[in-house]
Amino acid sequence: MQRIKRRLWVTVGLAILLVFIILLPLFAVAAILTDESDNQNGSLSDMESGQIRLEYVSGKMKISQNSIRLDVFDQEGKRLYRFYGTLSGEDVTIYSAEENAKIQGTYKAGKFELYGTIGEDENETEFYMKGPRSSASGYMGIGAIAIGMTEASGKLVFPVANYFYCMTSDYTVRKHPIYGYIHQHAGVDLACAEGADIVAAASGIVTYAGWNGGYGNMVEITHPQGMKTRYGHNSALRVSKGMRVKAGDIIAAAGSTGNSTGPHCHFEVIIKGKLTDPKKYITIPK
């Protein structure tokens, strides 16, 4: 009888241990998703909108000297992707010719954070992942997220949220207002008050935020399906590289930095690497 009881307790103990092992990764994911450090970039669950759906995944990253291997799994533990990459200082670059992955990020103090895209054209999905070190072997912790994207067709959000005056320069061949040469204007100039709120035209990831020559203080956002938007001449920036934004989020304050003759937002739309007329995607208020 005692032997039977011992076997029963051993069986119960093993069952409890198995449940713990299964649930531990889920708790790790939840911990990362609710990490207060996400507050700067916005809660990842808050990214859900009419334009974006979230697909939760997990991942393991192994670092060996300056080489990286990243495995990404779905919620059932099935491996979706295997990527390779390099580590240079704190900068991480992930690549995969087969999956057409364009992923970058940072590795600091035993934690990594990655962002970028997987696939191309209509199959392109935005990707985001973060996690801590999980063991001394160099594998990085699970608790990562991939974000599946569905880009809403039609109009983008108008980038000047308030104090807009008028469009002062179209997407056309023109004489440069400062230097006088003839050139193709890369976007549209939207005159507004100094300090007016500049907002993201669509949801995506900030891939540039800083000084950029003639653009002055510029923000670039990468969106799904090969679209990028740029916002130039800002007086102040409200976002930084790597941040995730939703359509309508404030990203900057309008100004006249760089090659500019007055406060305005220089707004560009790039589709698959080619400039296009922003008026195809926004409605200019009258």
C-alpha cells in the first residue's frame, strides 16, 4: 500500500511539473508584454486597430561570438522561421534571403529588442520581438511577438492634426525656393502653425528620427506592404527610432528646421522604394 501511495504521489508530482513547464513560456510572454518599459513605445496589445492585427509568437535567439541564430515559434510551439544575423557592439542585424527578412535591433544588458519586416509586397508583415537572457548558454528568452499586418486600403491620416493653413507646394517639378534650381519636389508642403501636432499617417515602426540635412528634424515611419512616410522640418520630435506608432499618434511638432522658409510639414509617401504623389493617399483640407 505504501508503495502504491508513493507511486501515486510521484505521478501527481510529475503531472504538476509538466503543467508548470508548459505554462512557464506563456507566463514569460505575458511578463514581457506587460513590461513597463513598453510604455514608451505603447503597449503592444494597443497596436491592434483597423489596420493591424497581432499574432503572438515566441522566439529563441542564440549568440555565438558575433553570429546570431533566431528561431521563431507559433503559439503551439511550431517553428515558423529560422533567421541568422550578426552582432556589432549593441547593434543586431537579422537576415534571411529566403524569407526576405529585414530586421534590426539592439542587444543591451542581456536583453534584445528587434523590429523590421518579413516577406514582401502583399505578403509583407511587420515584426517585433523582445526578451531577456534565459540561460547562461547564450540563448535569449522567449516572450516575443510578431505582428501580422493588414494594411487598410484607401486614405492615410492627414499628418497635420491642428492649425493647418494650406498646401504651399505640390508634388511637382518646381524651382527650389532657397537655391533656385529646378527639381522634382519629393512630397507636399503643408503650411501650419509653429508647434502644430504632426501625426503618423498610418500605423508602423519609426525607422528614422533625427536631423537629416535639408529635411531638418525628420521622422520616417515604415508601414506594411512596402510603404514609408516621411515628415520633415519639425521643431521637435516626439518619437525615437524603433518606436511603434498607431495611425494618428503625435510624432513631432511642426517647425521650420533644415532648408525651409516657414513652419510647415514636408510630407512624403514612398511605395516600394519609389516616391509617389501623397495626394493619392491624403485629402487636403479646404
